[in-house]
Amino acid sequence: HFHIFMESTFSPWMDDAPPASEPLRGEIAADVCVIGAGYTGLSSALALRREGLSVVVLEGETVGFGASGRNAGHLTPTIGKDLPTLLRMYSRERVHALLHLQETAISHVEGLIREHAIDCGYEATGTVIAAVHPRQHAAVDRAAAAARSMGIAGELLDGAGMDRRDLPRAFTRGYFEPHGGVLDPGRYVRGLGAAARRAGATLYERSRVVGIDEGERPLVRTASGAVRCRHVVIATNAYTPLLG
């Protein structure tokens, strides 16, 4: 019963979100129906429109209502627990592929921000993995050594290095990763929504999907409407079980 949150602010990033658009009413048709208007769904809608496909996006609440509007706003080169753990778990070839994926993901987001002039306050600050106690220094050193062994650009920071970056004195050692940065996640997801609309995608909020009739031309049903399509993109993250 997630609708109960809609009467109050569910995230400070979404304080200035506009009112929800009208829900879908009646049956319409499209090449692709995307379920979920978060980062994944809206990025998919943009990519599909670039391929010339007609796209309808259905969102059960409002744009960014899920994790896209509730995260910490860090665009970081992090995949898995940490690099030393990945190297213990996987082959070096597999880890190289995972690292390439994270770099591709950061570049993709930065590219979307530039291409669509999304005003989300993005600052390409990089990231510092920091220690607050000497007993944690070895873990930071292992992360730096693992990064060096994989050819990743970065810098091990001692106390003086942390001072040069104006970090609080409580942090006594760190490893600086130069890629990524910080942004306003609410403004970013709303910017993606606006860009998808400008690109020709049709977006309906307050249009929770209640069923998907599978077949050669699936029918995606809401309480007051339906989308007949060729393909369905399910971009509902943790809300996926609600689809049944």
C-alpha cells in the first residue's frame, strides 16, 4: 500500500517535484511499454526513442518515487563490496569486465547530463574511500594496491593528502578515485523524465500496473487503462513483486 506516502514528502530531494500527471485512461498502443519511471525506465525510454520506437512509460506513483528519488546522490565507481573482495571471488578477466562496466556506467550518466542539459548540480569530484582509525589503514592500502594492480588511476592519501582536499581531520587515510562525483538525484530523475517526454515518450504517473497479459502483443493493464505493445521493459527494482 505504497500510495499512503504520496500525501507527504517521501524524500527531501523531491520537495519541489511538480504535481503528478494524469493517469492512463483507456487502451493505447506502442512499440514498447516501460514499467517504472526511475533511472532505469527513463534511460530505457530515451534509448528506445533514439532507435525510433514508440514508447509509453507507466509509473505507479510519480517520477523518481522509488530508489531514484531516495538515494544519497553519489555517482561512484563502486561495484560489488570492494576491489580486493572482487579479486578474491572472480578471475582477473572477470574483474576487468566489471570495472569496465562501472566506468561505462559513470560515463553514460555524465553523457546523459550533458546531452539533455539536466540541471542536477553534478560535480565531478571523484570519491575518497576513507579511514577514521589506524586499524583501518591496512584495508585502505589493500584497496589502493588492488587498484594499482588492475591499472586503475587513483591516489593513496595520508593525513597531509586528506588535508589538501579539505577533508575533516577525523579521516586519517584515504584512497582517491578520480571518476564520478555528486549530484541531486531528485533533479536528475526529473530531468530524465523531462528529456524522455521531449524525445517523444509518453509518460503516465499514478498508473500502477495490475497485470500483464503475455503473448505476441502483450497487454499491460492498469486500473483505468492498458497498453498494447510489442515489448515490455520491467524497470520496477524492489517493487517488482507487486506485479505478481
